[in-house]
Amino acid sequence: MNISYKLKTIIVSVGVILFVAVVGVGFIYQPAKRKIKEIEIARKKEEEKNRLLKELDKFQKDVRRYNSRLSLSKDTSHFINYVSKLADASGVEVISIKPGNLQRENYYQKLPLDLSLKASYNELGKFISKLESSEQFILVEGMDFEKQEIGELSSSEEIKVEGELNISLFCSSR
């Protein structure tokens, strides 16, 4: 009787332990595991959203910066005078200027100019640098220059070039 009582006690104890383990796994561990997985998924979504928001903020800052550089004036003569002053300051000789038609885009307008120039290689570099670092949004869109043939150059003479430069002023569409 003593063995059978001990056996019954062990069987009941093992049964209770198994029951508690099954209930614990089924009603405590599994829901907690699902909740942890949901939280991890939500955290990853939040991290992705934060990354996208940072990227959007960077793009918005770039747009504001670019927008501030768009010219409010769409006057061709104003653009020609501005470019002529930059050319003079750089030592570039402007042979001719051919304005293009104002081109309308979705968020801006573009005013092209075709310039015929003569300059030393260094003067041309200064001029292009001044154009592209201008407060106004000016883009050098193309160029075609050739070295001027003037015989043998001495070591003190600079290389002279002549050719075409295509630039555009980006204007506000307002």
C-alpha cells in the first residue's frame, strides 16, 4: 500500500507538473512569444519609417535650398547682363550671346543662353566656376572649345581657347 500510495503521489505530481507546463506554454509562453514578435515587427516598421522621415527631411532641405536659388526674374536681358559681368570679371571675351526661349517644366522654368567666347584656359575655368557657384541656379549644359592656333607659345603665354558654352538659368515657375 505504501508503494502504491507513493506511486500514485508521483503519478499525480508528474501529472500536475505536466498540466502546469502545458498550461504555462499554451496560455503564457505562446502569447508572450507572439507579442514579442509583434513588437519586433512594429519596431522594424518604426525604424524604417524613421529612416524614411530622415531621408524626406533631407530632400525637403535640398528642395528649399534649390528653390531659394531659383531666379525670380525671367528677364533675358537681366540674365545676359549678369553673365556678361561674370565674364568681364573673369577676363573672358564674349563674342556673341544667343538667348533661347523660356522652357516651362513642372516646378521651374529654364532660360537657356548660347555663348561664343574667347579666353585663356584659366580664364574660362574661372568663368565656369563663377557661373556654377553663383547665388542663382545656373547650369553649364554643354561646351565645345578648341585651342586657338597662334604659332609657338612661349613658356609665359597661356593657352587660348575659342568656342561655344551652353548655359541655363533656372527660374521660379511662380
